[in-house]
Amino acid sequence: MRFIKLFVVILIMMLGAVFTVLNADLVEVNYYFGSRELPLSLIVTAALGMGVILGVIAGMGRVLGLKREVNLLKRRGQVVSEEVKNLRALPLKEQ
């Protein structure tokens, strides 16, 4: 498994290097306070990184909601287990 992870990391690094070499041209970036020339690969990588960060932030709400639900269900399970344990401890009535 470690070999596969290492292989995937090396493959991604090689693809990143090829991407950087193929997109090394300088591009002018205009923003509110001025402009600057940056390599196209840097701009695309920064946009990708910002997208990943925003995606993680957007997904955190769902993850936190699911964690809250798991904790609620665990507490309910403990209450039900205690109730079953108490019911088993009660003596049976003879009819």
C-alpha cells in the first residue's frame, strides 16, 4: 500500500512539473490596485488551490451536521441499552 501511495505522489509531482513547463508563459494579471506579470501555471495553481479551500469550507457544514447526528444517535443507543438492561433485571410476574 505504501508503494502505491508513493507511486501516486510521484506521478502527481511529475504531472505538476510537466504542467509548469508547458504553461511557463507570463500573463498580465489585473487586480484592483494594479497589475503584475505572473506565470500562467502559478495563476492556474492558485485558482485550483482556492477552489479546493472553498470546497472544503463548503463541505464542512455537512460534515459537522453528520457528526452531530452520530453523537445524538450514540446517546440514544446508550439510553436504549440502559433501558433494556433495566428491563432484564426486573423479576417476572407469575400469572
